Amino acid sequence: MRQAFEARFKSLAGSWRLKREISTGETLDGKAVFEAISNTAFLMREEGQLILLNKAQIPASKLWYWHLRDGEVLEVTYDADRHKTYHLVKLATSEKGWQGEAQHLCGSDLYSGEYSFKENGFEIIQTVKGPKKDYTVRSFYSK
């Protein structure tokens, strides 16, 4: 099982088309590039155009670090030192592919993530709920 996760993780290398839908009405069209920084880690760079409700377009980018820990846990961090864990995702296989869920608190707001990897792409659904935030972001990545 561990080798299967490691092989799937390594297959993330390269460029992916990114489509993002935000429940507040904004969208993003762009790309995500996974660059290997070790045998078990990638720098993931997202770049695209955020399209606002008034149709204005704003350049958007974000850097993430994806680490495969113990062969079955995806750790997603977001600062240059890779010390701020965004999500720890315990991965499992099912008839739908490779999946996992994670949560973290940012102040009083709860960030919940669903990660679903299939043969030709993957999807991440982030739901944010709390006193300051209430929205869902669906990100679709395809080759």
C-alpha cells in the first residue's frame, strides 16, 4: 500500500490545469505546477486569473509545499520555512481513488478540506466556517 501512495504522489510532478469555483461567486482559471524538492516533497505553485463578480480579473498566485509523510499522510504547508501546517491528510484508497480529509482552526474559523485523487486529476474542496468566514472553494486539477 505504501509504495502505491508513493508512486501516486510522484505522479503529481509537472503542470496541471486549475479551475477554481468559490461559493461567493468568484472563479479562478490558471495552472498549478508541482516541482520536486526531494523524493517525498513538492513545491506547488498556483498561478491564474481571479475573476471577480464584476468580471474584473486580478492576477493570483500561491505557493504550497506538499510532503508525503510515512508513506500515507499528506502534509500541506504554506510558508517558506514549511513550519505552518495547513492540513495533515491521512490518505486511503477506495473505489473512487485516493482520498483524505483534514481540518485546522485559524482563530475561530474552521478550515475543512476534502482531497480526492483520481487517475486523470484531483479535486480539493475547502470549506471555511466560523464567525468571520463562511464559504467553500472547489479546486479542480487536470492534466
